[in-house]
Amino acid sequence: MRRGRFTGYWLMLPAALWLGVFFVIPFYSLLATSLYDPEGSVLTGYDVTWHVANFADALREHADELWRSLWYAGVATVICAVLGYVLAYAIAFKAGRWRNVMLVLVIAPFFTSFLVRTLSWKLILADDGFVVDFLQTLHLMGEDDRLLATPVAVIAGLVYNFLPFMVLPLYASLEKIDVRLIEAAGDLYASPARGFWKVTLPLSMPGLVAGTLLTFIPSAGDYINAQLLGSTNQRMVGNVIQDLFTNTGDYATAGALSVTLMVIIVAMVVLYIRKAGTEELL
Amino acid sequence: MNVLHRVGRWIGEHLVLAAGVLVLVYMFVPIAVVMLMSFNDNSKSRNVYAFRDFTWHNWANVCQPDGMCEAVLRSVVIGLSATLVATILGTLAAFALVRHRFLGRSSMNTIIFLPMASPEIVMGSSLLALFVSAGFGGRLGMVTIFIAHVMFCLSFVIVTVKARLAGLDGNLEEAAMDLYASESTTFWRVTFPLVFPGIAAAALLSFSLSFDDFIITNLNAGQTVTFPMYVWGVAQRGIPMQVNVIGTIMFLVALAIVVGNMLATRRKQPA
Amino acid sequence: MSLAADRTDTTARPAEGPRDLRLAALTKEFATFTAVRSLDLTVPAGTFFALLGPSGCGKTTTLRMVAGLETPTSGTIHLGDRDITWEKPYRRPVNTVFQNYALFPHLDIHENVAFGLRRRGVKDVDQQVQEMLELVELESQARKKPPQMSGGQQQRVALARALINRPEVLLLDEPLGALDLKLRRSMQIEIKRIQEEVGLTFVHVTHDQEEAMTMADTIAVMNGGVIEQMGSPTELYENPQTTFVANFLGQSNLIAGTVASAEGDVVRVDMHGTQVSIPVDRAHTRTGAGWVGIRPEKVLVAPAGEPIDAPGNHMTGGVVTDVSFVGVSTQYLVRMPWGQELMAFEQNTGRRKILRHGAEVDVSWRPEFAFLLPADQDVRAGAFEED
């Protein structure tokens, strides 16, 4: 099947071109955009003037949103990791013949519109919705407290939206673990808790690392949850970028913010992978 | 001690499963709400976020809201065409990456990984920056959406097909050649049928990614409105209940495909 | 699909009369090592031939070159007068039973077996498949898919799928490796029976010496890319020419000695003070130091001073250091005065009580059973099979 020295190149070429032109080159365009003269507009055109001050401006004006994005995404990722681990563990080791059914149920929400589902959260958390009523009956919430337009709502939405991205890689790595290893730990005097801590958890690290990345990265860039479930006090960096691009037309600042977000995420991912000792993921 | 031990064990056996099921419930509450609201009659109320009366009206008059069905159709067209192109290009690339040695193969593997690891807002704004600087700023629409969708679907297709191809026992192709099948016969009789489930899964994934995408699409759509953009637009003023009908239909169709496929494979291999 | 091209291919049809398979100076080098080193080998038509050796000895590579799945670095492969060295695998009248069977998971058993015939455009495929499935006793399973079958059944399908093409040479690559011991034994006899029935040339690759001896007419023992020795199972076992063969095929006691004289048809060897004699056709060195070899079941043991019914090489001063009762026989380890422990296997005929640990014994064997190997060979070669 390995005929021809150039077959590989021909097969790869179309996809490589597409990704090159519409994924790699755009990063340069974005970088160029971030260095535009901020006086330009869609109508008058833009000039790359090496206006590095765009970055300073962007950071000064939007540091809050940037910080909030990382913070919300971090919290959402941790909650996802806990919930996702429980679910993945249950499917891998406890579900028995229900395993496939549960897996399908994990994937199923993928196929229902992201926006429609998020709007459905708006309904669930609404001021006269049953969750708020219930919590108020229990006096866990005051009469005038709300869930919508709070960080809780936004983070709950993020957790909900990206949970499958945590469960699937975790399940993939848990499922590969030989149950006999856990039994061997028990045989060698490890209590179930220690067995989990010393054997199961380390062996599922690749899944956990992949899952946290797949949850954190899209959460940090998301603005749908902040927009639909939050208020202006929960604006994330995505809201700002989106707004600057489509409404204000301030391409220079938007570009600078995008580049900053990407740089921060790449730096965090690299650090995280180093720390977790799973370089082979990349 | 013994009793305590057994209680502890029982909790260990069932608590984890119960907690897992609770997490699943959490994942399904919104979908259940969507389904429920698709039968909501809110004609007498301005509050769209509460269930009033049961009605078939929304299902019988799906296309009543202005522009919604047009948006759905547009999303389907974009989804199908982006899926077709991404699946073909991605499958070819997967074959190249698994079956051939060529210069730049390992950097290609990294580049494929990147779109899956970049925030959508960054990819979307990059692409917009490219279109604007190339002078397409005023001509954003179906074509630019299609380009963007093929771009982010490609990685998922390549990864999915690659996994299937890498898991393919190379001996099977050797066995075919040993049994008098030429290279091309071997491909069409053995390789392709065995890789096909991976390609089909990749196509399904592509379509749902494309159909559902909002962030990248919104930046590169210009005046064109896809279904998620329609939902976004009406979300501000109160959504028509028919949106829930569309959401329910999508869910049921996807579930039918996945479950049908699962049953089909189970029938083939009960062992 | 180039089905048409396959159909016009006539070369795959068996020729009139069986032909020998000849490998000449066959060499295969990979980037970091040489798998097969200038191999010369002739497999007579219609025989059951085994390539036996430890993993990594080059036996599978040799097989793959014959099948056309690997191209040789140099050398030739002939089938009779026809040079097939560079033929595509699908143009050779050679079929393979793969190690993991390589059954097509998307086709049922019937279609798996029919695959080769269909590619060649043969008529009445169904009839032939039916007959072949009867031969391997799977006619009732024709519509099952491979994953639904047991290992033994899959094995028989793989055999049927290759055999139905009536290849001139059938290659078997460790075909029984995945089966459990009992099934393996019955499959060995089954395959041997089928080979005798169809009369084709079988080339069987294995690392299991018992399997090779049970099935093959001729065995070639391979090690490090070369053939160490070739011959019938009895020849190889009774008269090994290298320490590797002596250790790999069964077990051997190898005792250091020095040739004292070589006259007539007997070589005399001084072995730690005892003179033993070895027939000249079993002595593979005539001068200097050497290894005296004797198979454990040929070594007779008796309590010190009691007569041993073997007129021959007689040694005293042994002490039993280990006794293992294994049912049909008892296996002793006997420490000799020079410190070496000799293995001695005795049939449990019941004629004598089993010796105890620590018993003082004499040891003896008939001269015609011993063999002599050159001292420059590694005494431990082939003794420990890392598998």
C-alpha cells in the first residue's frame, strides 16, 4: 500500500493547505491586527503601525474581564474534574451492562444545540423557577436573592456545557486500567482509598490532564454563558472581543485581547503539562 | 467491625454509581426542560420562561416564527457541505499520516491538534482578521462560514479516522494480498470497509459541530443567519417555543442514530 | 476496483505436478540488524517442513519473504524453475495462515474462505467453500462472523481460507500459538492429517520444539538468522551438531572433556578422569577439547555399587541432589565429583524404588547414545528460551 514516494504528500496536501491558509495564516493576520493603528476603521482601512500600545490599552481597559475569564474557567474546570471523575469512574467500573447506555447519554447532549440548552438553564435558574423557589423555601436564599446574573449561574453553565469533554477522556483512560492492578494494590495491604490514591488516580492522569485542558480552554474563551446567564458584572473576555469586533469595530484592541488570551492559555497549558509530567500528550 | 466493613463496602459499591447517575441527571435536566417547553403554550403570557399549558401547536406550526426555518435550512446546507469536504480531506490526510512517511509529518500532527486546543473566540477572530485584511470584510456570508466550518471540523475528522486506521490490523491487508487481491482490490474490499465506521463517526461529529457552532460563525457570518445565530438573536427578546421543537428534534435524531448504530454493531458481534 | 485484472491472472493456478521450494543466499537486512543471513534451503515438494527457532531468529522473516510480504535484500526464491523473488504476493501460488489468523472481521466465515477464489474469478465458489468447511468441520458455522468464534475455530477457518486455493506451498506462521495446550495437541494432529490428505508442501514456523517434532518430516533449526542444523526430528534429537540444537531441542547434559584418541570408528574422550567413547559419526570434533553430550533419558542411575544394566561409560561418586516425580518419569539431578549436576530421567516402570535425595549413586550410559561437540561453542546456547 506504500506505493509511490509522493503519495503521502498528495494525500496530505488538501487538508494541509486548508489548515495552513485558514488556521495558521489567520494567526499572523490576528497578530497584524493587534498592531493596527487604532484610528483605522472598516471603512477607511487599517495600517499595521506596530502600535504595541494596543496591548497596554487592552490590558488596562479589560484586565477585569480577562482575569474573570481565567478565574471562572478555573473554577468550572475543577468542578468538572470532580463531577466528571465520579461519572467516568461509575461508568468504567460500576455500570456493568449499563456502561454503553451511560456512554451514549454522556455524548447525547453534544447533539442538541448548545445555545438552546444554555437558554434552558436560564429557565431553570429563573427568579420564579423551581430551583430558586426550592432554595428559598429552605431559606438557603433570601427572598430577593437571584441565581441568574450571578457568577454561580455562569459557572454552572460552563460546567454543564463542557462536562462531556471531561468525562470522555477520563473514561478512556480509566477504562484502560487493568482491574487486577487495583486488586493487586488491595492484596498488598492498600485500603480502597489508598489503592485509589496510589494506583487508579495516577493511572488516569493522562485522561485527567486531557480533560482539564479540553474544559479549561473553551471555558476561558466562552461568552455565551456569561451573556445568557450573567449580567454586565459577569462579562468575560470573550464578550469583550466579540463586542469590539462586531459592534464597536475596534479591531486593534480586539486583536490585542485575542492575542493576549491565546498567549496566556498557551503559557498555562505548557506549564501545566510540564507540572503534570504528561508531555507525551502533545 | 465486620458489619461496619460491609456497610462501608455497600456504600462504596453503590454510592459511586448513584453519584454518577446524579451527574448524568444534571446533564439531562436542560434537555428535559427543552422537550417540555416544546409543548408549552405561552400565547397568553409574555413570560417565556414558565410552563403554562400543554399544546401541540408548536409542533404543528414549527415554521411560524419569522426566519427560523430558513436559518435551520441554512445550517443544514452549511453542515452537509462542510461535513462532505472536511470528511473527504480529513480521511485523505489520516491515510497520509498513518500510512506514509513524509517530510513534516510530525509537525502536521501538531498542527492538527492545535485547532482543538484553541479557544473558539481566538480562531474566529483570527479568521475574521484574515478575511478583512484580504478585502473580504464586506462579503462575509455562506462561503466564509463554510470555510471556517471545514477548518475546525478537519482536525476532528483526521483524529477520528486516524484512530480507526491505526487500530486496523495490518495483517488483514497482507492476508488479502496473500489471497490474490491486488493493491486496489485490497483497499476497496478490506481497508475501506474496515475504516468506514470511523469515517461515518467523523462525519456525524462534523455535522453536529458545524450545525451547532456559534462563536466562530457569529464572527464570520456577516448578515447571514444560521440557526444558532437565530437563537442568539431572539434570546434577547424572548424565544419562540418552536426553538425548543427544533432542539428536541435534533436530540431525538442524534439519539436514534447513535442507538441504532450501537444495536447494529451489537447484532454483528454479540461476543 | 481492478477485479478484472485479478481474473486474467493465471499464474496463481497450481502448476502441473508439485515443485520444490528453493531459497538461495537469501538475506534480509533491516535498518539496525540482519534478520536472515545468506540462507540456503530446499523444501522438497509435498513435505511438511518446519522452521524452528527462538523468537527473533529470522524464521518469520524468511516465511514472509516466501509469501512476498517482505522483499529480500539479496538472494533468490524459486518454485521449481520459476523465480518468484520479486513477484507480488497476489501473484504467487503461495498462501499463508497468519499467526493471529487475520480473518476479515467484516466478512462471514463463508466469505472469508471464498475470498481467494473470488479474487481469482473461480466458478462454483460456494460448492468449494462448502467442501472446504466440511474438511475443517465448520460447515454449520458458515454464516457466523469471525469474532463470534472460539480461537480453535478461527484457526481452522484461517487454515481453510488458505487451503482452498490449493497453493503449491502453504505457509503456517506459529498458527497454534494462541491456543491452549490440549487444543494445540489435537490441532497438530489435525493439520498433519490434512497435509497428508492434500499432499501440498507445508512450511511451518514455530518456536515450540515439540510441535515441530510432532508435525514435520524435516526440521530446520534457525538461530541468529542462519540454519544451525537440518534433518528429520530423530536425526536432530539423537545427533545434534551444535550446542544450540542440543539444548533447544529437548535437553542435554554437556560435560567438558578432551579428545584422547580418534581411531577407527570410535573417538575416546577423557572426561574428568573417566574415559568415554563416542561413535565417530556422532563426534563433531576430532581433536582437543569438546563437550560430551548425553540426553537425560539416556543416563542411567543406580545406588552406588549396584549393577547398572548398561555396558558402557561408568562413573562413580554421584549424589542425588534433587528428585522430581512427574508421573510417567522421575527426574533426578545428580552431583558428580567434579561439581557438575547431571540430569537423569527414569521411566516409572516400577522395577525399582525411587531414589532418595542425598543417595549415593553411580551413573552410566551406552556409548552409542553420546555425542561430541566442539568446545568453542557456547555450552548454554539455546538452553533458556526467552519467550
